[in-house]
Amino acid sequence: MRRNLSITFMLLLHALLLTTVYVFQGMIFPYLRLFGLAPLLLPIVCTGVAVCQGRVAGGVSGLFAGIFCDISLGNPTGLFTVVLTISGIAVGMLTDTVLTRKFGSFFLCSAAVLILSAFVQMFPLFFFQGVPIRLLLVTAAQQTVYSLVFTFPLWFFVRSLGIRAGVLV
């Protein structure tokens, strides 16, 4: 009974974190643009959960982070849902086997997932709307760097969830 209560409490904390970040990403940061760019925060949270708690928690958070990204960015294809779910599982597997559960691994994996997310955003613009690739690559690089700034404060929250879950010490 105690374990079920603990799992339910952890799920509620994860849902609260994802919902809060979704609100910031979708409703607040579009009005706080830097050089016309808004940061992409949900992939960072997904990566952080995967680094701190492993592939199962990373995959589940990736699923919901992807759904939130698809909703907030107006992407009806579900591409973010698939990409972030797979990313959460892959990053979780890497931290379960090869990488450490420290900030350095989180930062590098976040950079990789943000670059992958930038490609997901660029794909329809390049192939269906003919936007020049150079412009897309510059914008993707700028958005990735801007988003990486938020790895520092988000690490505190995802790490505290990992400690509460008993994965991190």
C-alpha cells in the first residue's frame, strides 16, 4: 500500500512539473522572446527525468512532454510525441548503462535532444515551405543555445524528483 501511494505521489509531482513547464513554454515565454526566439523547455524536462530516473520514467515523461509540445507548437502530426518518447527512452538507457546521473550528462543529453527537436521543427519548413536551410540552421542553433540556458534551473527540479524517487542520492 505504501509503495502505491509513493508511486501515485511521484506521478503527481511529475505531472505538476510537466504542466508547469508547459504553461511557461506555451503561455509565458512566447511573450519573453530573445532575438525573436522562445526557448523549448519540455525536451529539457524529459531529458532530465530520463537522466535522473532511467528509461521508463524518461519514456513516460517524453510521451507527455511530446504531446504538450505538439499542442503548444501547433504540430498536429504527433512528431514531437514520437521523438521525445524515443529520446526519453534512449537517454534513460544511456544513463542506466554508460553515463552518470550528474549535471554534465544532463547538459550534453539536453543539447542532443534540443538539436533533434530543432530538426523536427525545421523539417516541414524546409521540405514543404521551401525555407532556406541556412536560415533554419542558424535559427535552430540560436534556439538550442537559448534553451540550454534553462538547463541550470530545471536541473534543480528534475534532480529533486530523482532524489525523492530514491534514484539519486
